[in-house]
Amino acid sequence: MGDQGSESKSAFDAYLGSNAGTGPDYAVSDADGRMIAAKWRRPATRTGLSKLNQNVLMYHIGGSTSVSMFVKGICKGTGSQHGSVTFRPHDYEVESVRNGVFEMLHLYLDQDLVNLYAQQNLVGRSSVDIDPMFAAQDPWLQGYFAMLVAEFELYGGIDHQSHSLLLAQSQQLIIRHLVHWYSNAMLRSRQATEKRGPPHPLSPRRLRIVLDYIEANLTSEISLAELAALTGLSANHFIRAFRAATQRTPYGYLVERRLSRATEALRHGDLSIAEIALSTGFRNLSTLTNTFKRHHGVTPSAYRARLRER
């Protein structure tokens, strides 16, 4: 059996200690330095971890499909297809058996965030427990994790300032999905959603305040908490109301505005592309180049060259 985790350890540290001395391919932290996500290559071995201080949601990227998970000594499943999702509750002892290298992305979810969601959205409920799952085929989670992998690898994995808003937004949306479909309050969550109906978009006044704030702070780190506070809404309600008003998530809108400003600088300025990257909120030249190419199909330098040929 592998090394044992402890309740005093973060989930990230527990997995680091049980990974045969090998660190993650990359780890993504929030603005406070807390590890929120990590991509691992887990070795072929038998690993046991005791209770942790965070829930762990895992996405099977690649590698071995010969994997088994035991919760409280009971086998929850054998075999894991690429793209499947596993949830490990923070207060469960879990043992895993892998017969080959297993590549996965972890998302670490504090139980306090899960309980806060319950307090803000489920009347009369101050806490909620999400059920363990193994190798679930959930199209929504699969799609969301595929997006996260693409974003993290686009930004080089460790650039937490590029991911602060994305991470907070992702935690809120994923917790809502898990509570809605996999918790001991799932029926109540669905009933509450049906009762509320479609989300109300932000009022024009509140939306303008938020958009002006983003525009004025494009080169700074913008947090979800800051944006939600401008509207007086909870983080979860803000995301839904913002998307209803703009058809974009807050993170998607932020990236769009940074790209738009970079495009204008390429068209009308003489700054180097590295200078444009820093002046439009991208951390470095590589980040701007990768993001620009994904959205426009060409690199910034190729885009500028085309303009000059006209």
C-alpha cells in the first residue's frame, strides 16, 4: 500500500506523498497560493489515502483503464474509460489499485464551498454531502474538464493569475452540478432550480458597472468575488445572471476583451508583441500567442504581417 495521507494535509500534498516521489505535470493555484487543480501521472501501484481536508474530483485523461477504487473497503468499480469522472469525498478513506500509469486531472473542492452553496441556494439546509462516484460517464463534466485541460495547458499550467477567475468560476459551476445530480440534496436542488426558473439577467445598470470594472482592470488580476460584490449577488448567482445578460461566462468575457484590445494594438500600434501581451493583461508573449492563435487561427505576428501586406 502507498503512503497514508492525513487529515492535516491538503489533498494535493496527500497525493504528492503517494505518487512514488514524482510531482504533477503541472499544478494550478489560486491567488492565495492554494492548490486548486493538478495534472498527475499516477504510477501502477496500490495506494491508500485516509481522510483529507478537501473533496477531489478527478478526470481520466489517458493511460491505463485497469483501475479499481475501494471506499471503506467496498469496491466501487473496476475499469475507467478515458473521459470518465471520479469523485472522492473528503471524509472517506479510499484505496486505489492501478495496473498501469494513469493520467488524470484533479480539481480540489473545499467542503466549506459546497456547504456555502447549500446555505445560499437550498432553504433550510446548511450542509450537503456529495456521493462518491467512480468512472462516471457525465457529458457535462466531461465537456467542462476537457475545457479546463485545454485552458491550463494553453497557459502553461502554473500561471495562477491567468486562472484565478476561471478557477473560482469553475468551482461554482461544478459544485452546482454535483449538488444537483450527485448529492443527498439533489432532489431539493432540482426543485429549487425549477421554482426559480431561468436565471434573471443582470440589470443594465449592474451590468454596466461590472463591464466598466473589467475594462478598467484588464491588466490586473480580477477575482470572481470582486465582480460578484459589485452586484450584491452570491458568486453562483452572479455567474448565472452575467451569462444570461451577455451569453458569456465572466472568464470568457475577460479573455474576449483582452484579445480585442490586443488585436487593436496589433492593427494600430507599433508596440512589440511582447509589449502588447503585457499591456493587455496577458502574462507573457507565449500566453498571448497561444490564446490568439486558438481564437483567430493565426499567431499575432502572422496577423500583423498580413495587415502590413495589404
